Amino acid sequence: MITIKDLSVKYGDQDKSVPVLDHINIEIGKGEIYTFIGPSGCGKSTFLYVLSGILRDYEGLVLVDGRPVDPKRQRIGLILQNYGLLPWKNVRQNIILGVKIKGQPREEEYFTYILKQLGIEQLLDRYPKELSGGQQQRVAIARAFLLKPDILLMDEPFSALDAINREEMQALFLKIWQEHNVTTVFITHSVDEALYLGSKIIVFSDAPGKILGVYDNPCFQLDNLRCRDEYYNMSMQLRKILDKG
Ligand code: ADP
Ligand code: MG
């Protein structure tokens, strides 16, 4: 569904440009969660900006269902680390912002359903500053799912949360995702998160980012994942690859 061929990105002027992504090749299939893991500064966010259509200055080919990325044609849900909420809008307004911008019809029933799944139906009149980090992240997730996106792009969305909240959000996200099966690109720098959330795992090298490996995740959706041998083994394998990269 998403085809990426020889994607390279440089920042800066031509004579002193810095390469950030180096010949990325990958096919991202429908209905899977791809977790991309790599060290800080290797170009993960840049990769997501290209996929979202925000960054257009790149070399190579990026196609969604055979066509160039176009946020007007494809429904793309974007969830960022800092939640991306507007401080002067309340929760309700923040959640419907996405469909409003897109001019999509608002589906009241679905809206209520998503709120309930995320447990934020009591927070509609609050403003972002009156919410905890975890609550803000739930609002951002509600906004993205309300769009019924074809592609969900997430850039280290849970990294600002403390460990307990983070695990709770990961589990909640996975539960909601299972009902929608939306094609998801999830950026992380946590081995644990990559293993918990990814049906496929892609490892990026140090900057400039290259793909070191693409793995089917044997741990995906296993019960009590974090206590199992598969988890330990994959975790060691990924850490070794990251260390060498
Ligand atoms: P990551 O998300 O993996 O930490 P980024 O994609 O944010 O990495 O950044 C990759 C590299 O590109 C970093 O060295 C960063 O400093 C640099 N960079 C990011 N954005 C810009 C920009 N707009 N102009 C110049 N350099 C940038
Ligand atoms: Mg980043």
C-alpha cells in the first residue's frame, strides 16, 4: 500500500547539505503496524514528515496505492509527541478539528463511541492545560481515529508519559487499533515499545538513517508478552543490531 523507493532526504543548502535519510526502500502493507526504531537524530521524524506530505523536498519515490502522497486525497492521521492540541480550544473542539479541516461529515455516534473507548467522555469541556499528559494523548488519538484514516502516522506519541501511563496507553492504543486495523507507521526509540506494538519492526541506523533490517515480530499480540522468551530473545536481537548500527 505504501511504496518507498530510494528515499533520500538532505537538509540545508546544496553546497553544505547534510544527508538525513539514505536510500530507504520499503513496502508498507495494509492493516499492519510498522514500528520504526532508531537512535535519536537518525531521521525518524523526517521520515514521518515525508509520509505525511509535510516535507516534499526529497529524492526517490513515495507512493500510496500507486499515487504520490497527497493529504487531500488520502486520509492521514498524525499523532505527535507533544499531542498537537490547540490550547485555546476545548477537548470537543480539538477532537473534531481534524474532520472539520478535512470537511468530512461528523458522525455523532462514532464520535461518542471513540470517546467512550478512550474514557474521555467526561472531559469534553476542559482545555488542554486542564488535562494530564495521558489525557491529552487520548484526545490526540480520538482526533486521529475520528478521521477514519487510511494511514495513521505516530511520532513517539507516548515518550513524554511516565512508565505506568505509557504502558496503559500502549495497551489502550492496541485495543482500539485492533477494531480498525488501520495501516500504522509508529516511530519509537524504545525496543520495548517496538516489540509491544509492531507487527513488523524496522530498524534504522545512526544518522543518516538507513534501514538495517525488517523483521516480522513474533511477539505481536502475545499474552503476557513482557514475561516471555520470545520477547527476551527479540529484545536482545534488536539491541545488538542497534548497537552495531
Ligand atoms: P529523529 O526523529 O530520528 O530524532 P529527525 O528526523 O528529527 O531525527 O532529525 C534528523 C537530523 O536532521 C537531526 O540531525 C536534526 O538535527 C536534523 N534536522 C531536523 N530537522 C531539520 C531542519 N528543518 N533543518 C536542518 N536540519 C534538521
Ligand atoms: Mg523525532
